Amino acid sequence: MTPSLFTQRLQAWFGVTILAQMLTTPRLWFVMPPDRPVFVPLVVSAPGWIHLVLSGLLAGAACTLLIRPRHRYAPLVASLLMVLLCCLDELRLQPWTWLLFLCGVIFFEARRRDGKPGDIFVAHHLRVVLIGLYLWAAIHKMNSGFFEQTVPFFLAAFGVNEPLPWLAGLFGAAIIVSEAGLAVLLARSGRFDRYALRLGVAVHLVVLGILGPSGQNYDPNVWTWNMSQAALLFLLLHKGGSKAGLVDILKSKARPTLVLASLVLLMPALHVVRIAPANLSWALYAGNYDLGMLAAQYSASSPEVDRAIRPFPPRLVRATYEFAQPQLGSIEGLQDVAYPPQIMKELGVTYPPDAGFMRRLQAVLCDEIEPVLLLRRKHLPFSRTRKLSIERCDGSRVEINAPPFL
């Protein structure tokens, strides 16, 4: 059987989105080692040409879906290729990659049903993914870091550089309520879909206005994410394949449904207690990432490491070194070991980078410069972290009271 036009359009969207994300993050897909500032493997290391071949195959799978949107195996092939690329480089596993991986598996499973059953499967399970995405994107913003760091950054796009506390609170609350409301509307389904479609498109247009070229001009990869999300909401909700709500979808207790619900509805809750990673928990622009810095002398022998160790001079870094001087010893000549912000944005790394990445980077650099890791865990919702951890390459670790400015 041939899949209906509904499923074909969604598979074509899948192909377009993959290509768009690849084209808007050229460093992520096409700049191979040693041209990256530093390469930190997550599972295995591989020569650059393997990265290039896998990236080419992924682009080929995406093009196949544009030429033949009813192709049965291209979505699964694309998802598997993304898994391989994530295993080769931990910088690639971003929220959009996780979303597209789930979509590819959903499309492949739907093709086993074809026709109307396939449409219903796609509509049900994409709805579950989107409910989890918007729900947890809202919940993870309920922390001081979002209101103190992210909201002022958003408001600066409107010319408000030093927002008053009430304005930052009102704007941040509006964002949280909008995303949570969108999740509720999607969960209700039926006649609420028309409102979900309007609200969802409006939310993504506002984000584009804030982070796009007319606003903060921040990371084309983020622009593509928001445009593709708005398109997905339109394709799914405008004359979609099913009007069933979340309760009815979960009542079936089908194994694929329960597995998906566990990944997108339940697992993100573990991020609140620092177990599940931010990129798999829909912690989008949440402002609650771990704060990590590496203190080291500016010297290295390998070109990759040398390019990674750039002086990053914000007063926050120097003030932290001075605060922790009794534990660090002499701080003369210490530099912050981090990617320059623009390179970090191009690679899709959150800034500040989270604790897991900073620990892996420290492990790579220990043979070169023996950096000291200064780490403040993320603030829990409504509770600030009070400790700063200082970790050395020899495994020693000490905790001190965190400086008030962190």
C-alpha cells in the first residue's frame, strides 16, 4: 500500500528539516578534525573522512525523502546515521537531533501499517512528542537562572538592556505559560487543535524575532529549529490524521506508545534532579545548565588543544579565580579554557557548557596542561546551588561555598 498524502508530507518535512539543519550548521557537519577547536569522542574515535561519508549519506537519505516522500526505509536510515554521528562526536547530540531521531523511527513504524492506520500512528505519536517537548520546555524554565540570565538576553532584542525585576518576571512567566498552555491544548486535542496551531506558530515566530537576524542574530541553527517546528505543527494539526487526545492515546497501552511516552514525558523529569541530560529533556533556553570553567596556564603542544585554549576575559571568570584563590594557589597567568562563544554556538554547544562536556574536555587536556575544573551544578527549580566544586586531574576534589555572583 502507498502511504497517504498526510504521511508523505510529514516525511518530506523530515527530509527538508535534516537538510536545513545541516546547511545552517556547517561546522557541525562538514568541518572535520583537526579543524575543530578540539575533538572529544563520546564512544569511539574515527578519522575525519568517516564523518564526511556518514554526513553525506545522511544528506542523501534526506534528499531521497524529497524525491520520494513515500520511501519506506529512508527515515530509519536517517535515524540510524544520526545515531552513528552522535556516537562519534558528543557535540552532535542536540535537542533537534533527538527530535528528528524520534520522528524517523515513528515514520518507519507507521509505514508498517500504511494507509489510514499509518496516518493515525504518525499523528498520535508526533502529538505525544510535541506534548513532552512543550511541557518540559516550560517546566525546566521554572528556575532562577532562566529569569536572571536568559530573560534579560531575550529582552535585549527589544532594546531593553537592564529590565526591571517585574518586567523580567512578567516576560519570563509569559513564555512559561505559553509553552505549558500549548502542551495542554495539544493534550486536549479535538477542537483545541485550532488554538494549539495558532499559539504554537505565534510562539515560534516570537522566538525567531528574538533570536533571528532582526533580534540577537543568534545561531542560524536555532532559526531553522523554530521554523521547522512551526511547519510541523501546521502539517500535524491542519486537517491532521487524528483528533485523539493524550489520555485516549495512552489508553491503548501499545508498546511503542508506552516506550515513546517514557522517553518524552517521563525521562525529562529526571533532569530536575540532574540525572537525565538537558539535550534529551527538552530544557530549551532553560537557563539552568551547569556552570563549568577550566583554570590553566595558556600553553599546549597539539594544534587542536592550542586552538581550544583561548583567553576568555569576562569579569566573571577572573572574579571566580580570585574567590577560589586559597584552593587554586597562584592565579597569575590563569586563563579560562573554553571555546570562544561564536564557535560554541556554531557547534551547538550550550554556553556555558554543561558539566559532562567540561569533564570530558578536562580529561582530554590533562595530559597537556593539567587544568583545574571549577564547577557549579545547575540551580534546581526555586533553589540555588550553594557549592562550587574544584576538581584536579589527579582525582582530588574539594567543595567550597559558591561565590554569590554565580
